[in-house]
Amino acid sequence: MKRFLIKMLGTYLFAILITAGAGAYAQIAKNEAAQSPWGPDDEIGTLNMMDDASRLDILKQIASGRVYDLSVDMFIGMPTCCDAFGDQGYEMWMTHTPERGEDGNLVSHSGEAVSMYTHTGTHIDALNHFGLHGEIWNKVHANDALDTRGWKKTGVDKQPPIIARGVLIDVARAKNVERLPDSYSITASDLQEALQKQGTIITAGDVVLIRTGLMTLWPDAQKYSLFTQAGLSLEAAQWLAEEQKVMVIGADNFGVEAFPSKDPKNFAPVHSYLLAEKGVSLIEVLWLEDLAKDQVYDFMFIASPLKMRGATASPIRPLAIPIQQSSNQ
């Protein structure tokens, strides 16, 4: 009888926790695409926080000629997020091969073609990548702005080059692990703890990069997986977007957030919240191991998407350059 009562109590408490969790999601996410505070024509969301003055300010703070490359190599057979959804992996083939000189030709040239899902490798998500109830950022409805060739609004081609202060939050190091456990949901407290241990602060308009340690598995396509990845919880995303007012959020995993989702109605609640409700662009599959090894936590961040009209994402090669340490760090 005692075992039965304990089991029933455990089941009851579990049900309470699940219900509380669902309530938390409902409180954080309104599940409606938001109207932009930057006006009815806005297509870039929080990237409006950046201007000539902010770019010049961070450029003046460069303290080193060292450049950290935050992108991964792209190659046939590389890990890809979305082959399970039917999206194409990375493919490259030669369209021109060089003369070998057998016929006495002076000039030889090579060329190739590439085919891939735009969310392959290190890339930035545009605000049209996720929506709610058929609408994307700034209340743009698919019926009004989407055709077979892509979106007419908020495409990645509208995003400006990003030059801003970057902040690395090394959650894995703060927890003294090589990488976070499978599907671990990073909380706001986790972020705050890591920042405190690093002696780093976030300022409004920063590009914040989260290290889960998942890149220690790269490029093993079996282990570096979307469906078991650690990442941000919705609560942590809200803390970054609303309380810290960051401009861009990135991570060293496939989707920034933890998978699988805890919300039975939304398989990517952090994506829909940040992109459609808050206008915050996401950067995924970042190589953060070198920054982490050297404990470089704040830096100038530089990245620019390709001008692919209407696309929901673009490959990028982001760079980090160390900056001077401020007196309050």
C-alpha cells in the first residue's frame, strides 16, 4: 500500500510539473506574429538596433589582430539538420574540369555547382523562416507575400551586414562538462551563472552566442543531431530577448533551442517566439571551440548573409575579433 501511495504521489507531482510547464509556455509566447515597433515596412526586426554609430563604436574597441573563424567547413556528407524532413544535404559537383596539357593547351580552368538546403552549415535564419497562424514577423501573411519562388518580405537579402559586439556564453564550461547532456534545456539561471563565472556582461544590441559543447561531436553526422541537441529553453530565450534586449542569438547546435520540444503544439517554440514574435534573427551551427579554448568572451562580431532574394536563410562565415575589456568587467 505504501509503494502504491508513493507511486500515485509521484504521478500527481509529475502531472503538476507538466501542467506548470505548459502554463509557462503560454505566458511567455503569445503565439501570434508581432507588429514591428520599427514600423509597417520593417523586414529586419532587431537588426534595426544597429546603426553607423554602433558599428563605429565597436570598431574602435578592437584590441587584437587575431581573427577567430566561427564557421564550419562545408563538404559532401557533412551533418545536416533536416534530411529527416526531406531537405537536401550539401552536394557539389564539377561542371568544368581542367585540361591536363596533353593537347598542348595553354589555359585550363575548373568550375563547380553546389546544391543544398539554405539552412546548411553555419547560417543565419531570416525572419520569414518561422511564423504563427500563417503570419510572419510584422503581421505579414503568407497569402500576401509568398509564392513558389520565395517570400516577398523579410527575406535574408534584406538583412544588413552585422558588425556589433559579440558575447560568448560558455554554458558547458560553466557546468564543467565537455558538452551538455542530450536535450538539456538551458535556463536563464544557467546563462546568468555562466556570465558571472566568466565575468562578462550583456548590453543591449549584442550578438549573443551560446556554447553547448555540441561541436565536440562535429563532424560525426550520427552524433551531431538535431533531435537530441541541448539548447535554449523558451524561458532563457525570453530573458535574452526581452530583459537583455540582445540583437541576435546564435549557438553551436543545429537549432539554437533544445530538442525535442516540450510543447506538444509547437515543435520549435523558441524559433517561432524569437523570429515571429520578437524579430530576433538566429545563427546556427557556429564553431565556438577556439573562442572557448582561449576564453575570449567578448569581441567584435562580423557576418553578412548572401543576398538571396526571399530566402529564409543564408550561409555565412562569421568572424570574431577580440576587443578591449571594459572597466566594469
